[in-house]
Amino acid sequence: MRAMFATLTVALFFVPYAPALAETAVAECDRQAARAGMCSTEFACTKGTNVSALNGIRTRRLGNTPEITDRLIALILSGEKTVTATSPWIYDHDPTEKPSTNGYSMLLDANGVGRAILRTTEVKTLPFDKVTAKDSQYEGKSVRSLAAWRTVHTNYFNKQLAPLGKAWAPDMPVTLERFEVVCRAR
């Protein structure tokens, strides 16, 4: 399948792209600019991607260490990982972080550089202990089993919730977000 190249200039807080530049984009990024939060990236998007909807998309970095972030990005770009988990307890303080079906998000690496744009295909919120093996099968090989998923995510949620004064609980709400990669950094 041949990809259409959509043009958009994306900065950490998303700078609106110019629709008139529909075939190519000029974007440069170096480590210094990325550290300053001023990085922009050129993306190649699959045919049919609604590039006008990308203006103002949320940015996100998965993982809580640079190494985990790099591993997750590799799994996502390979198609191995097509779901992620969060919790309303984490995003309730900032409604712009709440995932929504058909919403877009820019996946950032550990340096704040955009690596891909994801389109959310399904969102469901349920208690942690109601997540099933069917749900965990899209996480990637190392956490596909439900037992592995629960171990990894119990640790993850404890780290993420501690600064908010909360802790993991078996009945805590978990949001599972299924997604597809629609644009890749060139």
C-alpha cells in the first residue's frame, strides 16, 4: 500500500500546519531543540488520514524511563503493540489528556521528538481486575499474558499514582486505548 505524504509541522505543543503545503513539509529537529521543547518533525501519513484533525492533537510519551519509552515505540512502530493503558485518576486533572475514539495523539520519544501519530480506534474504561487476556493480547509479547500485564501495570500505576496521592487498587478504573499508527516520522 502506497502512503500519501501529508504535510504538517509539529512542535511539542503542536504548531498548526499549513494546508497549502499538502505534499511536503519542512521540519528540522536536533537534540538541543528537542530539549528546549521546540522540536518539529516531518511525518508521512497513510492515505485517508484526516490531517486537518491533527491540529492541536495531544502529545504523549509512554513509559516511565527512556529505555522503556524506546522499547514501547519500537513495539508500536512494528505493529506488535496496539493498546495502552492509563487511568482516569491520571488524566482527570487534565481533560486534554483523556483518550477519545477517533482522536489523534503524537507519540514522543524520551527527548520529546515526535516519532508517530496514533489514531485511537477504541476506548474502554473498566476496573483493573476486570481486564481480560483478550485485552492484554495487544500489549506486545512480553506482557501479553494477563498475569504479566497485571504485574507490569500494577508497578506502572503505583509509580504514576504516587505523586497524585493515590495507589494502585484492584478495582481502580483503567482506560484501555486501542490505536493504529497513521503517520510515521521520516
